[in-house]
Amino acid sequence: MATSRRFYVGNLPPKTSKEDLAHHFGLDTTPYLRSSSWIELAVEPQGFAFINVPEHLSNHLLQLNGTKLHDKFIKVQPARNSRASYSGRVSIPSMIPPSYLIPQLASYSYDTSNYYFPKNSKNRRRPQGPNDVVNIPEDRVLQLIDVGVNLPNKVFARDIRNVIEQAGVVGIKQMILTGNTLQMSQSAVLQAKAYPRVLFASVGVHPHFTEKEWNSKTAKEIEELAKDPVVVAIGEVGLDFHKNYSSEKVQIEAFTKQVAIACEVQKPLLAHERGSHQKFIEVLSQFSGRLPSIVIHCFTGSVSEMSAYVSMGFYIGICGFICKEVPGKALRDALKEGVLPLDRILLESNAPYMTPNASDKELDDVCKSLLKRCKRGRNEPCTLPIVAHIVAKCLGVDAEEVARASAENTRRVFDLMASQSASQDNKDLNK
């Protein structure tokens, strides 16, 4: 017996079908989602529905509030008396006659201004609301792609549209969402489907969470998600012997299996490595000749480790860590010494983490205004231009050159053009 939550979905376009809703919310992505979710669609009056999903997907559905379905921005919020229990795959709508269901639906009053769960809910902390969008001069816009942003994180639940809008204003038209757990991977896929050709997903289990999450069922779910066209990478996966939140044995087991999945679907590996350089290389060496592109996510290692990764043909993801005065010095030195060529650099915000807190003397007025969006300690993808400017300064080139090269590298590594076409074709088939 599993617990589910029931959500009201309003402002639907005319003639919206259950299939439309299932596709928009990504409920048709895996066998698990297809069997554990169901949709109650109003017949008269039209324009709204109820969606029932496993409780752990509640925040993910809320993050799709305000997304566009066909030509309308839909509303998503918990239904009254939203808790329910079910066992197995049950088609609830078929059990309730429309004559009974419709008056009930029509009697509900909904308000999207406050759609979070009550104080006794597990999610007691309310994420911040939308900030004013910061506009910058057109000639200061850098065309960037963020290869690692944690938009499925609950801190973005209340204002995800605002965050995406602000990123677009500063030139970040595409982002790859990071999966750190099975739940966040599922959310990344849902969000990528809701923002086609803008958001893409990576799926995987981060080494910090393997002790709690990794098992054969999780492996199957990740493997199934990895086949979806909106998924362009396997990650964030890897090894972390620095903090050891999970045992080394479980980390290695999970990492090995996820590398195998990346090899099978031939999608890049967005890899986390900290304090585990030798074992990391050992695991990858087992797949010699089959490996897809490897991206070292949020690089924090030494110059010698970077040199080794570059010599192996890996790409290096650079985030706000480069702005840290002491810890980031090795990374800045590696760039200044030419260890990392421009054609191996990818840029990522790693939001809401790794805020690029560079000193004021290194930031122009535009960068300072973007950094103010993070005054509550939450990094946003719109700060990625700061990282581009710091990288450019280390390399002795213009920020525009760094933006152009890193975007070209990203499109090549993640095959974004092909992914866009496949995602669109898949969407057309489901109309």
C-alpha cells in the first residue's frame, strides 16, 4: 500500500487528453511512473483535471506550475484532501461515474498564490519567491550553456519559471539539469519535457546518496530513464572519498553500474570525483574502448589530476569554485599555465551551490547585479557569466571567446542538436 498525492491542474487548453497530460508531466516515461500514477480528466466543464502521483513526486509536479501546455500556462497545486492510498494500478476515473465526479470537481476553489503543504508536512521550509528580473545591456550578453544546474532542488520549487527567465535574459538559453538521486533524476526528466529545447536532463545517483539509494530497482529505473530523448547524460555519478557519506564499496558498485549504463546508451558521463582519483581511473579503465565522453563535473582537484584527465581526452566542468580565493587557486593556476585548453572547457553554475563569490574588484557592474540575485545564499544559473569572465581573465582572452568555445564544446559533447530533434519527434508522435 503506497501513499499518493492528488493535484489540481487548471487552465487546460480545449480538448486536452489524458495522453497530453501524461506526456507533459512525464508520467509516460518509465513503467514505474505509468503504473503508479493516474489522471482524472473533467468532461464537463472542460479545462481542468486531477493528477495522482506517488508522494515523493509531489514537489516535482509543483515545479511544473506555470509551464506551457500547447498555448496556455497551466496551474498546478495540491487538491483538497490530497492524500490518498492505492495498491497496484487502479483506474480511478473508470470507477466513478462522471455525474458524481464533475460536481465535486466544480465545487473546488483554488488559489495558486500559496500552493505549499501545511506546516505539519515534511516540506516545512518554503523556498523563496520570484525576484525581479535583472536586465543587462544587449552588448553585454554572453551566449552560454549551463552544463550542470540542480533545478530539481526544492529551493527552486516556488520560482522555477523566474529562474529560467532570468537565465535567458543573460544569454543562457539551454541548461542541463543534474540528477543526484532517483527522485531528482525523475524530476529532471519531467522539467526537461516541460521546457523542450531549453532544458535537458542527466540522470544518476550521486556518490553521497548511494548508501541509501542504490539497489537493483534504482539501477533499473536509471537505466530506463537514460533511454529518454531528453536525457543527454548520465550523472552526477562518481566517487567521493573526501566526505565518505556512503561507503567506498557501495560507491564503487553504483559508479561501475552507471558507467556501464552510459556505455550502453552512449551518452556522456557527468562525473563527480573528489579524493578518489586513482580508484576513479581504475573503474573507468574497465570500460576501455567503450566509454562515451567524460565530463569531470565541478572540478576541484589538483593541477596534476587535471593534466591527467585532459591527456585522457576528458572535459573539465568549471563552476563558481574557481572564484574561491584559496581553494580555487590551483584551478586558476592550471588555466594560466595552459594545462587546460579552451576546447576542453565546459561551464556550469552548479546552482544552487558554488555561488561565484569573486571579489568586487574582479567584477563589473553587470556581474555584481547578477550576484545580488544570490543574496539569500542560493546560487542561480544567471551567475554563469561571472565564471566565464574569471576563466577569460585566467586565459588572457575575451569572455566572448570563452562563451563561444564552451558552448560549441557543450553542443558537441552532449549532441544537443540531435537531442532536440529526437525530443521533438517523440513529442509529435505523442500528439
